Amino acid sequence: MRTFHIAVIAGDGVGVEVIPQAKRVLDEAGRRRQFRLDYHDFDWGSDHYFRHGRMMPVDALELLRPSDAILLGAVGHPKIPDHVTLNGLLLPIRRAFDQFANVRPAVLFPGVESPLALRKGERIDFVVVRENTEGEYAQVGGFVYHEQPEEVAIQTAVFTRRGIDRIVRFAFELARRRNGKKRVTSVTKSNAQGFGMVLWDRAFASGAAEFPDISTESLLVDAAAMNFIRRPESFDVVVASNLFGDILSDISAMIIGSMGLAASANLDPLRRYPSMFEPVHGSAPDIAGKGIVNPLATILSAAMMLDHLGEADAARRVERAIADVLAEGPVRTPDLGGKSSTVEVTDAILDKL
């Protein structure tokens, strides 16, 4: 029986509620498909910060390195600034393991209502591919006259031709594999940002020439945000910088009905290091501890992990189970208009499996 070693960071808030449910589904999928998941749980996050003054220990990356994959719940606490939690755990993992491709699918499942008034027959089924290690989140800059009245802050976005080329190529290869429209949309703001974004446009045009079977579209980010609302059915694969991909994927999460359905993968496509899988929704302190958080984003992220690990059939079975539960309707959490608990939704998924 094949065994996968999975590092698990449940983290904060609702993370500690959704991760156990994802494990239940993963274990059942493994039993049915003859593989096993060996979990290594790490209690890192905000509680660790309160105890030790840092989000994870000094040797955290070395502890994670031997894993086949990392499953993350959520990070964030109302009493800790977000830049501390983000730069103390999530971003160091993404950078150290060169998880340069952040993949965020946007699928409107049958039975789920979108806040958009879609025309009959229209479907939302696209994926946002976000450059994940440089760009606007490179953390290059600093303060001058720190915390004085004349304080100056400098924040520099870093775009490299290597970084753009590889995420553009990843997006085109994904479009070629998907059963979609075979289209890649590039999102920039090169009319106002005349260096990094112009380099992106040039790199995208060069990459597109290598994939003549894939159609292309280039949009400014404000137009892309508008068109996510106006014509979401027209998108297939959207490739964008770290900041723009982050913002646009929150829009895509809401137009498919709920942030509770938004899964994501932080991938090292070259498979040199462990990739990390997490729901997009964050720690949601307003509902933490109430037992009503939607576990589906985490379970969908876990399915993406199975696919990455080579268990594609198990991943599809999990996705079909989720689709069946949503299509039938009665079992769903409050974010989707239901009254079911986190555990009840997972129980329904297990029944379908």
C-alpha cells in the first residue's frame, strides 16, 4: 500500500475545525483506493506566536521539507497584525519551497446559487493562476524615520523574466490539459505600471507564441475585475501577478456562491519540494468555534493534493461526492443558505464516497 507523508498545520480559527474533516475524507478515499496518509501535525500559528513570539519555530522549514505535501487550515488572529501572521508562516513556506504557482479554481456547482444573474446555460468554470513568490509580495523595501511624523515607507514590486516566463508557461500547459475553452487571459496594469507590468506583457506574448493552439486575451486588472462579474463564463485560465491574482481570486470565490467553496494549491510544479494546499477563506474568527464553517473548500483543497500526489481517481471521486451533496441541496452550511453543521456536511460527503 502506498503511503504519503503529509505535514498538517491546522493553524488558527476555523482551521482547527476544517482540517479534521478533510482528514476524514482523505482517509476514506485512501481506504477505497488502497493508499494511506501518514499525518505529521504541527501546532504552529497564532497560539505558537503568543507562546514563543513567532508563528513557527526556527527549524520549521526543515521539519516540513521531508513531507510529500503540506495541508494548511488557516492563519490569522484578531490580536496579531495580518502582516505578522502572513510573513511569519505562509509566505516563508511558499518562498522556501519555491511554490511559484498558486492555483485557485472557480467552479459554480449545480445546486449552488451565484450572486450573479447568469443567463440560461451559462457556467462558471475557470481557474486563476497566480504568480506566488515575487511581484508585489516580494517584501523588498523598508522604513525611513520609522514611527516618526515624517515617516517614509518604500515597497518595491520585483518582477523577473524567469518568474514571469515560468508562471505563463504553467498557465498555458494547464489550459492545454483542461477540458475548457483553451484560452489564457493575462492580467496586468501596464498602462500605469510601465516597467514590471510591461515586462510581463512582453513575456506573455513570447510564451503565447509557443502555444498556437491556445487562444489568448490580455486585460488590465480593472477590466478583468469588471469582466469577472459581467462575463465570467468566458474565462478558462487566468494568469496574473501575486497581488492581482490574490484580489481577483477573491472575486471568483464569491461569484461561485461562497468563499467556503474556494480551494487552492501552492505548487512547486518541478516537484523538488513539498507543495501546500489550503482553503482560501482564512481563519474566519467571527464564526470560529461555532461548528458551522463550510469544510468544502478544505476538502476540495485536499482533493487537489491527492491529484498532485498521483491519486487522480481518488481526487475525482471526492469532487464528485461534493458535487452530488451540493446538487441534492438539503445538507449545506449557513454560508450557502443551509442549517447544517461542519460535521454533518462531511458526513454527507463520506456517505457519497
